[in-house]
Amino acid sequence: MVSTRKLGEIAEGLAEDHLVKLGYQILERNWHYGHLELDIVAQDGDELVIVEVKARSGLRYEHPSEAVTDAKIRRIVEAADAYIIEKKIESDTRFDVITVIFVHQKFELEHFKDAFYPTM
């Protein structure tokens, strides 16, 4: 059985491949600000895209997107603000969620653009 950490790493790799195929430029992966983390930071045209990746194995549990709670959104937005300030970015920013569900050696990937809006 694959560990949760390893499952997350695999899902992030699949998400990155998906974004690259769509023409996104990957700027960062697993960027840290203190104890906060951004899974993937990418550029889509003129937009900075912060991507949260959530994965699950099997179909027994909630959909991975349900793990993006209000508290998680606040942490993502806080880290994104730090990233934008550190890198002196002035472009529009979008927040996407990519979910990956693994079932029997296969996976289903869903990409939710504009999955949430910052409300800090």
C-alpha cells in the first residue's frame, strides 16, 4: 500500500504534467512559507495560478475537493500573498484545485479553475 505522502507526490506529478500539456509554465512546486505550502505555482498566459492538489485512493471516502476547507483556503491565500510579495508579482492571480482519485492502478484527474476566491 502506498503512503499518503507518496500518493500526494504522485498526484502532484500528474497535476504538473496536466498543466504543462495545457501550456502552463510551472514556476514552483512545493513552495514553502514557514509552515505553509503551495503545491504548484504556475503561469497561464498573464495569470499567476496557485494550484492546490488533492488526492484520494479508492472511492470510499469524500471527494478530494471536499478537503479544501475554509481553513485550508485561508492558509493557501496567506502563502500566496507571501509568494506574490517575495517575487514582486503584479499580475492577476487565480486559485485552481486539481483532484486525483486513484482506483485499481488507474486515476481520474479533475481540474477546477477558479475553484475559490480569496476572502481575507
